[in-house]
Amino acid sequence: MSNTNNLPATAADLTPEMMQLLGTTAPTGGETERLPQLKINSKRKDKQNRKVPQGYFFVSGLESQNELVYAESVKLRVLSQLYQWIHYDPEQNKVTNKTILIPSFNHEARDMGGTTRCGKPTSKDLREMSKAQQAKYSDIRCFRQLRGLVSYTGQTADGEQVTLENVPCILLLKGSNFSPFEDDMVKTLPRGKNFYDYWCDVTAEERENGSVTYYVMRFSPNYAEPASLDKPTIDTMLHMATLVKQENERIEKAYDKALANEKGIQTAVNALAKSALDSDFEDVEDDDVEYA
């Protein structure tokens, strides 16, 4: 990691606030800066019309990498797990709203529009709605965001072998990929341990829905070999927590601005309504008013 020499580098420096920003707990004893993204390739050819393996992993957005590197499986060390609702408008082809990043669903997911969850009802409320009503919220999705380190050896589209090691990355998991990390790792963790204590092997499980083929990530933790919480790892965790804090501060600022605008509009509406009501009674005599 760059520019981290001035950061603390001991487990004690991972304060409860920092650990909450990572969606985890302190160990015992969208972002203006974007992390490279770990994805599964679902396309047969790349932008240069070269054949690329479907169902293989690759990292996008890596500045030092001119070519994407594909691998059937990767090793991942998850350092942060957070949740965020994002409203993507397909007609405008852009994100129109998003919430702060929260460590659990017990936290209020305030958004840039001055509401929560980008206005999407809870799953319970959605289930009670008609299909037409549910469709109104289809462009608002909740993502499980994993930030961590990825290592693997793979090949480019031209067959060149490349090794990536301890590359900071982010995974944006939704739909069928939303739950496997929790099922495969979070629910199986040894007592008193956290997910950042272990590396895991990540593979892609191929599934079909009619004529559509899609891939689901599966996580196999290596519980036999706990990973050390060394200086580079702690520096990375602190840096990721800083990025999350900056992102949340921008969204909270937009949230407050949206609420202030709404309050100002409501104040103006109330003033107009009162003015209209006062004018209605200006010419009304007492004898014209009916009393109960």
C-alpha cells in the first residue's frame, strides 16, 4: 500500500471505530479512490474480440496492469464486510442514489436523497406487495461489499502467465452472490475468530436458469492455517477504513442537504397555505360561521 508509512501498524491501533467502519470487531490482544474489483467473467470475448474463459476470476481497475489476468480460482483474505443500497437508473446509465456503508442491518442506512435504503421497503413489506408494486423498486439493490486482499496466478487473453499477490480489492455481491460468503465463512468461523484471520479459496459455481448461465462464488476458508495480522495487513485495513469514512461523510452531507431542502420546501408550502387560509376568512362575518 502507498502512503501508509505514517499510519499506526499494531493491532491496538485498530480502534473500535475503525473496526466498525470495516464491518468487523476489534481483534483480541462510489470512494474517491476506488479499489480494484474482483469479478467473475461471464463473457465469451473481451473488448479486443479475443476469447476469454467464462466462469474465471479477474481483477479490473488495477492501474499497474495493462491486461486482465484470468484464473479458475483465487485466494482471498477478507478484511471488511459492509452493506450498501444502490439505486442504479438504467435509462440514465448511472447511480442516482446510494446509502452509507453499514456494518449490519441494525444500523440506519441513510441515503443521499434524505431517506433510508434509497426508499426501498423492507423484504417483509415487499413480499406483501403486488408484482407491479415490487417492480418499482427493482433498480434498488442491496450489495454485500467485501474488501480484502487477493492473490492468484493466471493468464491473460494472449496466454501470458501473470501472478498477482496481496492485491487490495473489493467484491460487490448481490442476488445469488449475496449470501454465500455468510453461509460458507461467517457462519462457520471458529469460536472467537473473525474472517480476517483466514485466507479462503474462492471458486465459481456454474448454474443455469433456463437458457441463462450464471456463476456463484463459493468460499472455502483455510481454518488450518490462521493468517498473521502483520503491519502491511493492518495498514491496508486502516486505509480501507479511511476510504469508507470518506464515502460515508459525503453521503451524510448529501443526506443532511436533502433534508434541509425538504424542510425549506415544506416551510414555504405551509406559509402559502396559511396565507391562503387567512385570506379565505378575511371577509367572513361572525354570523356566517356555524358553531358546533
